[in-house]
Amino acid sequence: MKLASLKGGRDGRLVVVSNDLAWYADAGHIAPTLQAALDDWDRIAPSLEALATDLEHQAIPLERFHEHDAAAPLPRAYQWADGSAYVNHVALVRQARGAEMPESFWHDPLMYQGGSDGFLGPRDPIPLRDEAWGCDLEAEVVVVTGDVPMGVSREDALGLIRLVGLTNDVSLRNLIPGELAKGFGFFQSKPASAFSPVFVTPQALGDWWQGGKLHRRLCVDLNGAPFGRAQAGEDMTFDFGTLIAHAAKTRALGAGTIIGSGTVSNRDAAGGPGKPIAQGGVGYSCLAEVRTVETIEGGKPVTPFLKAGDTVRIWAEDDRHHSIFGAIEQQVIGA
């Protein structure tokens, strides 16, 4: 089952979307918003599944689904916590700035709590007031949970994942060092994130969803050129069950909590830093990583951060090269 929110009001209008992303059926008679559905998932999900089946058989009124009309599936959420499950990415970034990599990073996940009072839609522009802030894309996988009890185990946490999707977790890289130096975490350096047009149930992903990981290639284009083709299921040190259990160690998580994987990052086949696509590698899911590799290999970064007019596209495909979640496609604009 694929769910989306069409733009309208603060929380959008819940619709069920066909598997090929071509059609939708209004789900307002079942639940007005996705958050309302998540709040009473066990009762509401079967009705949404039935609607999805009727939609696939064209047994009900249906309308064309246009990704430009979609808000983020959860236009605002009670909680957005982003992890850093691909420790390869963390190790590279720290290496570039000469920082030691603590051993604990390999068995104790990193996580920060981001702003969740307003997310960007999949085709909304990225507003940037100052290019000197170092605007970066971050292509990630996300999950949405039901109610999660405090102290949940990894195994039980996997069963509480309701939906899977993608995000562009926008970062302002040049603001990060000053914020972290205060010892109190991100805030100004993490503006609004964007999410894929649809979120998908784990059951609908089938074999692509195993062990709390999405086993698909995460595609990133920058200004129309291939930039990243990393495998999301590889080099993921912490699966989503582990990330959720980490987040719920000392408190319960409310239904509709979004948990991010952090930037998807693959090592090179030889075990070293990943290579650009033009050099036979799988590329990168953020600019900071390619700049890091450039610093390690050449002493300084060459690739610039995003500027007004740049476009970013993020998506994942099935075996027939059809989009699974729809595409996040954004242009940077001056704010």
C-alpha cells in the first residue's frame, strides 16, 4: 500500500496511490490525514488496504496522481529523529577534518532530533538565504513508526514500522561546526527536510525490505547528471530496528515518529572511500562526502555546495526501473 497527502491545510489530505503512482483514491472517508490513520493504525489500516485493492482493480472512482500536487506524506510530525546508520560516512567526514573516530560510533548510533513542525513537499524548492552557509543535500531512507514503548527491543521495534520512504535532509554545512562547538547539537544548520511523494508499507516492499533495511539503490541526480547510485541495504551499520530501539531507550515514541537513516554511503569495492560514478563507483548521497574524498585525496575540496538554480533529484526504482516512492525533485532558490 502506498499513501500520500495532497496539499491542502496544515496536514494535507490523505489519499491511497496506485502501485504505478499513476492514480489515487481519496481516503478522507476512512481517515482525514495520515497522522489520523497512524493514531489508530490497527483499526484503520485494513480499510486503507481494501481501498488500495479496489484502486488497483479500478473498481472505484480514481483520479490522476501528480507528484507536484503532493505535500510531504506527513506535512508536519510529532517527532523527526535522524540517525547516522552508515558509519562509513561519519568516518570519512571526521577523517577529512582530522578528528578521531571514537570506537563507540560502531556500536552506539548517532542521532539528533530535527525540526518537525513543517516539512517540504517533494517538489517544493529549497529556500536558501545565504549561499555562504554551504547548502547540501542528504539522500536518506526513512521509516514512520506506530506507538513505540520505552525500552523496546530491536526485534519488537521492527514490527512497529508502519511506512517506509525517502528524504532529502537539507544541511547547511558551514553552520554546523560553530553549532557543534557549543556542545549542544544542531539547530540553525538543519532547515526543513523534504520527503518522497508517497510512503509505502513494508509489506508492499516485499523482499526489498529485509532485516530493517531497504535493499534498493538510492538514486541521486545533481543538475540532471548522475551523482549517486548507492545501495541502501549495504554498509548500513545500524538497521532501523536498532535505530528505533536507540531512540526509545529512555522514552516512548508517539505514532507518526519519523526516523531517518542518515546519509546513505557505500565503501569502494576495495574497502576505501567511494568513487564518483564517472570513475566506476556508485557516487555519493551528499556533497559533503565527495568534498571529503577530494580533501583526503587532493588536500582540498573541489565540488561546490548548492547554489541558487541548482536542482536535486532523489528516487529509488524497482527491477523494471519504475519509481517506488516517487521522486524528490527540488531547485534551490534565494529566500
